[in-house]
Amino acid sequence: MNVGMKMAHVCDLCGHGYRDARIAFECESYCKAHKSCSPEIVKDAFHAP
């Protein structure tokens, strides 16, 4: 997904966008397990839904 002029890897559950696919995967895994976002992971997001 492109957000502005930047490529974003987006968590399919919460919609936060990350520059790194690994962090987006961690976010998605956390969201699935806890039904909420991790403040530690979300601080690395550059796009919020």
C-alpha cells in the first residue's frame, strides 16, 4: 500500500502502516492474540487509520 509517497506495510486488523514488513507482521500477530494494539509496536507506525 502506498501512503502519500511512501510504501507502507499495513496491519490487516488495525490498519496501522509501517515501513518494515516485519513490524507490520508483529503488529498483526499481537492484534490477533490480544484483540488490541500494542503501544510499543504502534509507536513505530508512520500511518494511523
